[in-house]
Amino acid sequence: MVGHGNRWGGRIGLVLIAGLLALAGCSSVQEDGYDPGPGRAPVDAPGPERTRTNLRFANTLFVCSGMTVSNGPRVELSGKVADFTAITTIEGVKLAINPAPGACLSSGYGTRDGRLHKGLDYWAALGTPILAAGNGTVVEMTYRADYGNMIVIDHGRGIYTRYAHLSAFGDGVEPGEPVRAGDVIGQMGNTSDRAIPVHLHYEILSGDYRTPKGSFGLTPVDPFGLGS
């Protein structure tokens, strides 16, 4: 597990990030040519309170400009995801489909390069706030070579969400602690042991967590295939 000293910290950083996002005013951020390289989270100091923002789960979602998402949902000519709803319900648990306000969709759920892509990828500026998709409890908060800085939230009723490649963990977010829908749990990044673009990999999972594999023994589900 990543030590708690290896995080960014403070509300000042999040306020600056929110301001930059407001100035950007764009839901699709292209980062062609950007070669960030692998890396772990910068230094972060834990704070006494969890940060909340005035960001909300967006009611619309666009595919990233210039990208073709072969495994994505149906898209209108404008690039807007058709019939998109901000919140879906699975087993009575309400979850946001896009926990990264202002981000565009860069990859969908399904077969990609001959393998199952188990979640959705969202693309936005480095440091974009990532919000808890629903109420729950943090059950994993760690670094992995493949998923980078990663958080898993237990939402009850056998439903979980995973957030990967974070540049930093959210202020006051700790394993075993509750979170509310909309809490900032981290920031978008590209942490991994290999060079990857800045993005959020987001999964909705179901099943029994109490197995030797933990969250990796859960079954991924297609967020766009869920009932509302």
C-alpha cells in the first residue's frame, strides 16, 4: 500500500484545479503528443476533513474529440453519447456513470485489442477531481503496477466501484472510512509502472469481496448496460 505520506494535499490545490477547469470550459481535452511517463503520486499531507466541490455529475457525456470508441455506447453525430443518464441503479444502489465531471469518454466497456476492457476510460486534464460515484466505504486504497494509485469503494449489496491511475488520493480519504456521493476521492492522473496517457479507469463491480482475490475476484459490469 502507498504510504499516507505519498499524496498531494490541501484544499488549496483542489481550489486551483477547480479554477483551472472552470477556465478551460471544455468537456473534451485532447492530449495527443503528451508523453507523461510512469510515476507515483506526488507528496500529499492528509487533512482533517474530506473535500467537497460544487461540481456535479454531468447530465451529458461526449466521446473525446477526434477519437473513435469502438467498444463504446451509441453516439450521436455531435459526439454526444445517446440516451445518457448521469445516475444508474444496480441492486438498489445509485451510482454515477461518469465520476469525473468535465471529462470525455475515451474507451468503453467491452472487447478492446482482443481483450475485455472491464470499465470505462475518461479523459480530462491532469488533476481533474474524481468524485465518489455513490455513498459507501473505502475498502482499498493502494498502488499497483498496472492500476497505479487505485481506490475501491464498497457501496453495499455486493456493489463496488474502482478508480485507477489517480495522480493523488483525496484529502481525508482513508481505508475503512465512509464517503458520500460527490466527495473528492482523488485526482486524475497516469500512475502506473508503464507510460500511459492521463485518464481515469472506472469500473463498476459486483459479487463477493470476501475471497482471496478481493476486488479482483468481483465481476465487472457494463455501466451502459445497467437499468436506471
